Amino acid sequence: KFAMVAPDVQIDDGKGTILISSEEGETEANNHRKLSDFAIRNGTRLQADDFLQDYTLLINVLHSEDLEKDVEFEVVGDTPERIGPKPSEPPSRNISNGSDDGAQPSTSTGK
């Protein structure tokens, strides 16, 4: 739903419990587990980060009995208008002396 490339998802409970890791194999044991196995219930918050795209989502889990048949979940609320990588950065300025304060190298001859 959110077009994340390499997500890391953790429970936003201050303990840092990682549910999904972008590191291969790190959380594969979680794949067969249910959310309730992690004490995730109505009102739990999850934080999803995608470092490759530099974006983070806070997810509020809300239980509902009113979903349509064969619908496992529904995304409601504020969603970004455009999901994906940020536009490329503007070209950097050429900095000849390691500072961007506009100073130019010295041209004095020492006389």
C-alpha cells in the first residue's frame, strides 16, 4: 500500500521490538506470527521507516469488525499525495576551499 522498498517496522512502545527488518533473514521468524503474538492490539502504534526513500510512517492499529469480505485491512487517514523517493537534490556548488562562505583562495605573492 505504501510502496516501501526496504522497510523496517517496529512497535512504537519504547522497547524497540522489530517486526520487519530490511536486513535479510533478521526477522523471517516473525513471518508466520500474528500481530497478537506481539501484543499488538487496538490502539497500538507502529513506526515504519524506509531509509532508501527517506520516509517514515506512524501507523495506528485500529480493530474493526466492519471490513468487507476478503479484505484483511484498510488504510484510512492522511496518506502522502506522492509516495516514493524524493526528487533529486539540486546540483551542489563548487567549493574550492572547503567552505561555502564565498571566500576565494588567496592570490597574494607574499611581498
